[in-house]
Amino acid sequence: MPSFGPESRGQLATCDERLQEICNAVIINYDFSVLEGFRSNDRQAELLRQNKTTKAPGESWHNTSPSLAVDLAPYPIDWENHKRFYLLAGFMFQAAKERGLAIIWGGDWDGDWIHTDQTFHDLPHYQIMVK
């Protein structure tokens, strides 16, 4: 059975309890790594400079403490195998739904289940939907 390694557990601990609950449910069935939870403004600025995000420091859900966003990747990580990211998204959405929670995924920002209408794909990114 898959389980989180120390780095994944450390990153997940920086996230909102609801994201932790979803991720802990999914890891039982699908192996993935937690890449990043909370992100400092300095780290956010660096990612913006590298064109790896579109959000300025303080504007990302990663910049809240605890983090309302988390970046995940199927393990072992293969950045070219997008199908595994889509499969992980299915597990994430199901686990969220079972808990009465709503999430947003960086592969379908507008939540319309059409993945070809996105202007910025961020397949590792999940955030808890804030009402």
C-alpha cells in the first residue's frame, strides 16, 4: 500500500486540514508525492520570475498559512505522463466529494470538465474551494 515519505508528510502538514484529509484518503489507493503546500512570498516571487506561476506574492492560495493549496505529482514522477496527473485528479475529486468538500484543480480551473479551454495548465495544483 502506498504511503507518504517524510518530505511529503512535511509539506502536507503545512496545508489546511481539509486538504490533508483528502490527500490522506487518496494515498491509500494511488501513490503520489506532495511537492509543496505553504509557499513563502519569496518563493512565490521566484516562481513568478521563472514563469511557473501567474500569481504575485500574496495572491496564491499557497501563501496562506495553513496553505489552502497543494501541489501533487503521481509517484514516480514523470512530468511528461499527463494521463497519470488526470488519474490523480479523479481520485482527488472523488475523495473531496465523499467528504462534502469542493476543490479546484489546475488542469480545469473553471470546473467545467473541459480541459482544452485552459490558458494556464498547472496539473499538480489543487486548492480547497473557499466560499
